[in-house]
Amino acid sequence: MPRKVLIAVGDKSYTDILINTFQQHTEDFTLSSQEVLHRRFLQEIVEIETPEILIIHDYYLESDYNRQELKDKELISFLKDMRIQFEDSLRIVYLCERPKGDPILSTIVSLGIMDIFNTNSFDLSVFVEQLKAKPQFSKVAKFLSSNIFSDTSKVNEVDHQTNEEEINENESEADEYLNPEKQKQVVQKVIEKKVVQKVVNKTTIKRDYTFHVHNHTEKIVGIPVKKKLVMIGSPIERSGSTFISHLLARCLAKMGVSTTYVESPFSKSYTYDRFFGHLYSDEYKSKFYQFSKYIDPKIKSIYDWSKSEVDIICKHPTKEPLYQEEDVSFDALIKVLFSSNSTVTIMDVGTDWQYELYQDVFDIADHAYFILEPDIPFIQHFEESSEKSIEFLQKQLQSDKSSLVGNRFDKALMKNELLKDLYLEKMITHLPSFPVTDVFQAQFQGLFLNDTKDYEKQLESSLRPLLEDILPGDFLKKQKKASGVFKGLFNKKISVEKAESKGEETTV
């Protein structure tokens, strides 16, 4: 019977290699539907998933601590708890990049962990064969040091050691987490990590995100631009949240800002057919499918799709289910949102605000835009409804990061007494009603409306307040100066060279 494997590596590229490896041995291994991205979730997910094999990487799996000493104590304490709680029913595989004489490895062996891979390159076939066989002490005996007993005694102290130094560390790091602007930028070197099957050289890029770790900053055309998560939705169906999400994504891409559009997994598929996904690949499926229980490793699937420089994550209309809330864990949603290389990720929520997942994501989003149409019955519903999703929107609209966007609004409408009283302060911008023929023609050609006729300038003008909200002022000024002779240069796609970081700025 296949044994369940839970991967807690914390790095997407590394994890993908392991997933692909285990999928070639389905008779021996089955993958957990979850993946651990941070140590704070480790114990909870292990208890929920009850895997038979747990694979941990001590460097890439993020911690709330910054100091290596505290990170090591945290992990050793966890390993000890797991050994006590699960005994031999849980086999722990420890991946790291440590020298053979490292006392931490000796301590880990003393805890009864018999699978340790301590180099930055190893043969995956040997790795798999070792996990197929029973644990063998001979595989880890080389890591034992002469002062094994003193090392073991240190393990016993971990659970009880709460000295002032560690408490201060917790407080200072909690302050950094709640106040990202206070964090010190730490520049780290690019690490080349080689995972060998025959001989495979692979550069692994480690990125940091607000939710799990620290903010990441890129420099685009020389201007620092922080990664942003933008949520767009509406209180009423067919108010235009998807339409405006598409327009904003394409507008950002035209400015050289790498952008990912994410369609809600709980809504009916729309974007795939809107942009002729079948012409790209009939084997495409969303990353929600990749992280779901429905995935079939025997069926070839493609998870990456880009249209007009916008990376798109959306459901295949016939090859994916209409996901239910129990199908998409918060962990999986975070992986989807933060798995891309894009500077800006746009989450098209539509009217799915009733899902608790999105209410949690709101807490880590940078901006939220609620789309509203000038329809009196709908406005009354929005103002008076006791539906949970509407009550949530009304509450979150009070947040500084929330704004209203009018769709199919005429400028003169904002002079109306009702609209002025209700929404003048929160209405950041509004888009006019576009001719039905032009919108249909864009759909018929599978194009963004931004790329048809002379709509580029008109849309950029309407979306300008959103761009000013999302992007630094210096970046927008530089874009404005790029008109005329140099306009073509700045309209080209900008390639961003990334480096391994903990809050650094990466230049192009």
C-alpha cells in the first residue's frame, strides 16, 4: 500500500522536483493534498494529514525567528515532539546543507531520525530507493559526534529554556513582522542548488512574501516596486469585477510591471474561453487543480499560461470542477497567489466574498477594490442587505486599503446627491460605459480591450488612480517621461533579474 508523503520544504522549485519524483513511483508513495510553507503550520498539518513520511528542509522552510541558533532549537524541539507523539509511525526525512561534523546532525540522529541528506546535491534515484527500504542506522552513523551525550542533553533543555534573550528575540521579531517598514534589509547571495537525477543543474530562486516572511522589493526601470496583492470584487453579480481586473492587469503589463491575474476557483470558468485558452493548450489546468485532490498524475497537465504579457491562473471549463470551499485550503490558496514571479497579483474575487478564505486573504492584501454600478435597487441592496458577504464588504470598505470603483459610470453621475453622499469619499475612480460593439469585438478576437482601437490612453486615464495606489510615484513619473522618443523602450516587457533575498531590492 502506498505511503503518504507530506512535503515541508518551503521552496516551490525544490518541492516541484520532489513531487515529480514521487509521482513516478505511485505504487510506493502517495502525496499529501497539503504542503507546508512555514514552520508555524508544521505540527498542525502533520496532525491533520497524518503522513507516514515527512520531508523537511531546515533552511528553506521559513521560521518566525531570524537567528540561526533559535531556528535550530525550534526545529529540534519539533522533531523531538514528533518522535514522542508518533513514534515509528512517522518517518522523518531531514534535508539540509550542513557539514558532516555539524553537532545539529548528531543531535538529530540521537532523536532516532535515520534519513538525513546533508548536501546541496544528491541522486534522486538513491533518495527514492532509501525511502522504499526500511530506515537504516548505518546511513546516519557518520553524523554522530563524540560528544553525543552532551548534544542529547541540550535537546532536553529546549522545551524548558525561555531565557530573557529568547523572549526579547520573539518580541523584536514580532515587531518586525507587524511593522515591515522597520525591517532591516539583508542582502544574501544567490545560491545554486544542484539536485542530481542524472546530472541536473538548477538555480533555485528563493522569494519572500508578506504572509509567510518579509516583503520583497523589485526594481523596475530603476525604481523600487514592492510586490502587491490586489483584490477586486463586487457585491452584485455582473458588476464588472472580472472586466476591470482584466483591464488593470493588461495596463500594468503594458507599463512593464509583471502581473498575474487569478480567477476565483469558486466562480464559473470565464477567462479561459475569454482569451481563447484552447488555442494555447488543451492540456492547461489551473494551479488550483495542481494543488487539489482531483489531480491525476497520469494525465499530462500544463499549469502556466500567459496572454499579452499577463500571467493567467484560471479554471479549464471542462477539465476542472467548480471547486467547493472544502476543495481549496487556505494553504493552497496562498500557494497559488504567491507562487508566481509577478510584481502584482490580482485576485478576482467576483461575488465570492462569503467564503472565509477570502475574508482571511483580505487581511494580507495590499489593496481591495469593490466594483459598483449605478443601479438604484443594487445600491439599496448593498446598503441595507443583512447577507454575510455584504456585511463583510461594508465593514472592510472602512479600511484604508479599500476603495470603490464605479463601472459604467458617467462623470456627471457623481454630482447626483445620492451617489455623492454615499460614495464620494470612497470612490477612487470610475469607468464609462463602453460601446457594446467594441467590447464584443475584443472578445471575438480574444484580445484585451486595452489592445483594440484607441482604448489604451482612455483606459489608462480611467485606471490612473488605481495605478497611483499600487505603484510608486517615482515609477509613474518615469513612465510619463518615457513618452515621445523613448516611449517604445518603456512599453517593452521588462525582464526582472531576481536574487535570493530577505527583503532586498533587485535590479534589472
